Amino acid sequence: MSRRLALVLCTAIATVAVAPAAAPAAVPRQLYVSVGDSYASGYQPTGVGQGRNTRNGFAYQVPAVAARRGYRLKLVNFGCGGATTGSLITATGCAPQALGPGGRAYPNRTQLAAATRYVRRHRDRTALVTVSIGGNNVTACARAADPVPCVTAAVAAIREDVTEIARRLRRAAGRRVRIVGTTYPDVLLGSWVNGDAASRNIAGLSVVAFRSLINPALKEAYASARGRFVDVTAASGAYAPFDQVTTLFPYGTVPVAVARVCELSYFCAFRDIHARTDGYRLIADLIARQLPRRR
């Protein structure tokens, strides 16, 4: 063998030895189905009494956050602004302006019927279903003369309806698909900044309502269908004692829990219950953590 041929062979062997491993196959794209109300459709106000659905909502942020856990998710959004637990089950269709951007229309079906039909037909490709519902059942209670019996009645309806919603989604999805139910930041904490005793009483009662009534009912309902529940109220700092205070412009000294909900939602600025982009991001992060990490 000539010296030149030997050199060529040695070079070829060395090149093979250090060649990088083949890139792993691309992660398959899976479906993420979002069901619910204006939180699901991504509503944000642009001023007092005005606003629109945006791609800043948590459902639109979940795919990017989930990508860091090894997922490629395509959003299919059935969310409808103004939905309650009852309307999700019984009301046909959703006004086009109430759908999220790129949302899936269902003019001849209820939201639940449309979502379960879609999930059943695509269960082999579906990785995640989220449900955001119940907020519109209770927000009217803030204006009630006695909010306690109002919330109690609303929670009873939430428990019954969300149990049905979760179970129907589970039957459509099968055992494998991850179903995650969400709750909300306690935006009524923002009533504190009004400064009067009645508003501060509402703020205090809202914490009790979420911690002792609303969230336990939601958690129980989703668990009945082997679904998971993310406590957005706790994660947004609502349960911090009112004697823990901070300074927040332009409201001065306020409880830390109040300051946090002012930062995460538009309630203090516009008396609007919806989340700012960072508030929706918090929800997206909590949802993504419910997905098993992929290598």
C-alpha cells in the first residue's frame, strides 16, 4: 500500500470516528385544545368598557412555554368570551367577536359538544386539553347586596356543571390525554384600592370565596375525571396576609396581595377582570408544568 493511499484511508477512518451523531427525529406536532371563557379567548381591555380578544391570552402562550418541555403544540381554541359553566353546556354557537383570534367556530353546536367532537376525532394526536370556566358564574356576586349566598349558589352550579364538562371531555379524550382545569387570579382583591370600608370588605370576602369555596369545587370537579387543577389564585399571591404591605403607584401603601393582582390584571386600572399579558403568562407556565417533561 502506498503511503498516499494509507494516508487517505487513515483520514477517512478518523472522519467517520468523529462524525456527529444523526440528529434525532423531529418531535411530532400534537394538538392542544382550549375550552372556556374570555380568559381562554385571550380578552384584554384597551380602556374602561372596551377591549378585544388578543394572542396574549394564556392559550396562545402555552405552545411556546410547552416547547421548552419538549412539545410541539398546535392550538385549537374553542374559547368564547362571556361563557359560563351553563352556557358552555347548553348555548349554541359563539359570536364571531367573542372567539379568540383564529378560534374555531361552531355555529350549530354548543362549545362543549364542538370540543368533545373534535377531541374524539383527533384523540390520537391530542396532547393537552385546558378548561377555563366558572369566573362569569361568580363575578356578578360582587354587586349583590349580600354576596355570600350568591357565591354559595354559584359554586353549587360550578361544581355540578364542571363535573359534567370534565367527564365528557375525558370520555372524548380517552385516558392518555392530559386535561388541565384552571382558576383565576382573585381580581376582586383590587377593590381594596377604592379605599372605602365596603370595597375592602369585598376584597377580604373574595379571598375566602376562592380559597374555601370556588377553588375546592373546581379541583374536585376536575379530579372526578382524572383531570389536573392549577391554582392560579394561590400562584398569583392572593393568600398573602393583608398586614404584608408594599407601595404601589398611584395607590400608595397597599397589601402585597392587592399590589400583585393590580400588576397581573386590569382590575385596578379599568375595573376589568381580565389578565395583563404577564398574568396570562403565569397561567400558561402553570399549565405547561402539568405536562411530563420530554427529553
